[in-house]
Amino acid sequence: MYTFLSSTAFLSGCMPIALINLFLNYEKDDNIVFGFSIFFFLITTSSGLYFFRKIKTFYRNDNEKAVILNIKRKDVFVSGAISYYVLPFISFISSGRDGVYILCTLIVLFLIIFTNNRMFLYTPLFDILAYKILECDIKINDKLIHADIIVKDGNQLYFTGENSMRIYKIEEGIFAAERYNEIDE
């Protein structure tokens, strides 16, 4: 399940590259290159839509109350930028089928690395959709866990205090979290 989530996270982050590739190959006479460009754009777009819908379900599932402490912003774009935006642009140096072969090779290589290393947090789609990735300590029933959390609205979080939140475990060490007020309960 999370292999598929990581794959869609990676492919959704490749959407800008697919769009550029589509524009570069729009007026080419080579049907194979143009067909690949359309296919690549459709795959990245559908992956983005799936990933967005999946993220929204994290907050609808059964969650439990927890206290979040020692929050720090996790800078995930640095390592994601290399795989998403720097290296694939190498494929744009060459045009035509050579560019397609290079892009396919790089995408498959990074997809394997991304999926095998639980890196779905590194997709730029989180920033685009206004989610924040934070490192923190989570206190559940007097047990303290160090983890990463995904929050939709990082405003009104106390970076130097306690936050009452509802959390949902996505996978080991990664949670979706949202604030709640004790008054609303």
C-alpha cells in the first residue's frame, strides 16, 4: 500500500517536468515522442489526483488524541529538489527520442529509489497543497515517540510548547495530525 503511495507521490512531483516535456514535444513530427509526452503527463496528473485524495483520507480515519512537543520544521525540499528538478532536466539537453530515453531511464531509476526508501514525504505536492512536514515528539498515553507529522495548517502551532492534536498513523514514525480544542470535545 505505501509502496503505491510512494510511487504516486514521486510521479505527482514529476508533473512540472511532464508538462515541460509536453510543451517541448508538441510540434515534433515524431509520434512516439509526442505520445510519450502525453502519456507521461497523464500518468503524473492522475498520480497527483490520487495522492491528493489519499492525503485527505488520512484526516477522515479513526484518530487518537495526542500531545505534540518539540516541533521543528522538516526541510524535505532539499533532497527532493535534486531528484525532481535538477537531474531530470539533463534529459532536455537532448531532443527527440534520445531525450525520451534519458528521461524514462531517470524517472524509473528515481522511482525505484524513492519507493524503496519510504520517501513519500519528499514530494513537492505537499508544499503546493499547503501541507507542512514537521519533526516532533508525540506523547500518547505517557509514551513518547519521535516522529514526522503532516499538518494541513501549520498556523497556531506552538513550536515551544504543547499542542493538543488528533493523529493518524500513516506508517511507522509518520503521522497525519490536526489541531483540536478541548472545548470542542
